[in-house]
Amino acid sequence: MPEEELLQKANHHGLKGNTYSTVNTALYAASLKAGKNDLILVCGSVFVVGELSIESVRSVWGKEESKGSIFDALEIAAWSFFR
């Protein structure tokens, strides 16, 4: 379903929010609005979470020198949050 159609259906039921064409764009937008102590949670299907790119995660949580996978970057982000 196109994101604009989903937004219209959500608005019809009193839900408010924003739409983004990609998960990476949504993550970046959330990072701009998040405060230092806020948590950004990406959830949904494996396909939704799988869309995240390591570059977008690093742009939000820092440019670690690791050349690992997206899961390594998410682990770094999680540990950074829970320290």
C-alpha cells in the first residue's frame, strides 16, 4: 500500500503521523526530532528492519570504524543507548 494511502486511512481513524518513502528516510527524520535521551525504535516485519542501511544507522549513531554488517551497527547503537 502506498504510504499516502496508509496515511489517509490512519487519519480517517484519528491517528496522526508522517509518511516516508523509505525506512532510512524515516530513521533520519526521527533522529532529527529525537533528544539526547530519546530512543528510536525500528520495528515491524523482517523486511522493514532489513531495509535499514548501515550508512543510515551510522549517520544517526556515529561513524564507527567497523566495517561490519547492519547487525553490528545496530548492536553498536543499542550498546551506546544502554551505557
